[in-house]
Amino acid sequence: MGTRPLTPAEVELVLAKERVVRVAFFGADGHFLVPMFYAWADGVLCGLTTPGRKVEMGRANGRVAFQVDSTATTGPWEWASVSGHGQWVEVADPLEFGEFAAAFYRRLADAPAWAVTALEERFGQRGVVGWRIVPEELSGRAHGPEEDEG
């Protein structure tokens, strides 16, 4: 087993097929790491969330780090991971918001009914914040059998 860098095409594939990104926010009161659903569209991570600590920290300091892991089909022994850093941007423009909200919901199309209901209830009770992360640097690594191990 070995670890190797991902090619740019493999980085794109991981970001396009996965749905959960861990985002690290940085602020005067410390750091905050949180998993969030996302969609990868036009070279940016985008999604919807509720107001709270992460949004406040993103507004105060838009610099974030993030990581996306791919292990769901391979288990813990074979994985791919993409990490990077970039700029958190809150999206308020209804035209832009609607466009990537559609991409976000398409990524969650296979969610069970209870999960969709819970998400909609949270948005209804707490509000919705559209966001995107514009990557400034991306890199990835994979762990698995060596090419000649078959």
C-alpha cells in the first residue's frame, strides 16, 4: 500500500462525487471546524447553511481551509482526500443563489425523506445562508494498493 498525489482530474472527480466538506473557520475566539453539505460547480464549492457561528466567523474572516474525503465505497484502507484553502463568500444575490441552490439540491436528491424534511425545517426555523468557497489552492492524495499489487 502506498500514498500518491492525485492528478488534477482526480481532484476534480473527488470534489464532484462527494457531498460533505469539512470547513475550518478562523477567528479571534479560536478555530471552528464543521462538516457541511456542498456541491462542486464551476470550480467552487457551494451550499446552503443556517446562520450561526460558522457564518459569523466567515463574515469576519473569509479565509478558510477545507477537506473532502472519499472512503464511502472503499472503507478505511483505500481513500482519496482533497484539501485546500480559499475564500468564503456569502451569496445574497437571488439570481446566483437560485442557480447554485439547484446544484446543491441535486446533490442531495437521493436523501431519505426524513433528512430532507429535517433540513427544510431547519432552514424554515433558522433561515438560509447561501455560500461558496473559492479555492485558492487544491491538492489531493490517495492511499491504496500499489499499481503492481493489482
